[in-house]
Amino acid sequence: MLDAVRIALLDALAVLAPVECAGCGAPDRAVCADCRGELNAAEPFAVALDGVAVPVLVALPYAGVARAILLAFKDAGRTDAARHLAVPLLAALAAALRALPPGLAGEVELVAIPSTRAAYRRRGYAPVRAILVAAGLRGSNLLRPVRQTRDQAELTERERAENRAGSLAARPIAAGRTVVVVDDIVTSGATLREAIRALESAGAHVAAAVAVARTERRHPKPAHGRET
């Protein structure tokens, strides 16, 4: 509830201030019609991640308009973009739920990847939870950070895995629950692996994972948005 109120206040401030499209810079729109069209045309796709056994569905490649909007949303305080990012996330979630065994989809709870304490202090909001709120969805508060991690953006794949290992814990009430893990940007899969490990260690059944965008790792240290 507090997250929802905080996000609403930030959105109100964004409306009062001069605004430009988070995707292309066009004036007077949080996200212009052309950029919304690109987000709304998302065709979710499955990705294979080392060490992740559950299905992972992603809405968009992390490029072009999607990259620009996610960067503005995560690094420039553009919470007014959250409701537009919610559209592709919902598409990925729908695809993930359709792939589940019959009857299981209705039992699933959504679990947002939590922000690190440092990232939350810096932004004032948790990006994944903000997108879920904008989508009208409620994420279960089953995961919590148990130690501070470094910003993932400039780390190699191996460093990412080491950085995230043991950084999350699931609450005991996760036992017996069926969940879908939700993230904003997937790169190496280190964060998803850690979230799944923590949830399964607590006795939860992780049915799938979904994300807004997928970064293709073409070189060891890609430049992209900061940690969740």
C-alpha cells in the first residue's frame, strides 16, 4: 500500500512538471503514441538462461524504445512510464500463464524481485513493484534482500553470479505456494537464479519467470540500466 501511494505521488509530480516522451523525447507526453505502439506490439518470447530450469518469458528485447523508456524509468525517476511498461509485462505474464498446466494458473502468486536497499534509497521506489502496481496487480512480498550487492551494470557474467549469490531470502510463508517471479530486465539470469533458489529453499514451487526486457550480452560489460 505504501509503495502504491509513493508511486502515485511521484506520478502526480511528473504531471505537474514539464514532460517529454521517455522513449523519443517528443514534448507533452509521458510516452508518445508511436513509442506506445512499439511497446504494445510486444510479442513475448522464451529465453534460455544457464541454471534456470523454469520457463522464462520476456516481452521485449532491451533495445530502441524499450531501452530508452526503461532507462528513464529506472535511472531518471520517470515513474509516469510505469503504466506503459505494464502493457508488455502483462503480455509476457499472459504467455507464461497460458503455458502452465491446466488449473495451475489460478493458484499462482506473483513475486517481484525486490530492490536492494541502496537502490530503493536512491530512487524512492522499487521498479518491479511499481510496474506491477501500474498493471493493477499485487505482488506477494515473499522475497527480501539479506545483504547489499554491487550495481550489476558493469559486471561480467561471472561477477554477476558471485554478486547475487546468497543475496535474497524467502519468507517462511512461501512454503507450499506456487509463484511466478517478476523482473524488469533480464541479462545473465543471475538475479532470477538467486530468487528461484531462495524461494525453492523456503519450500515454494516456482512455475515460471517473466520480465519486461531481455539484454543480449554481446560483450562482458554492457551499458544498461542500474540494478533493480
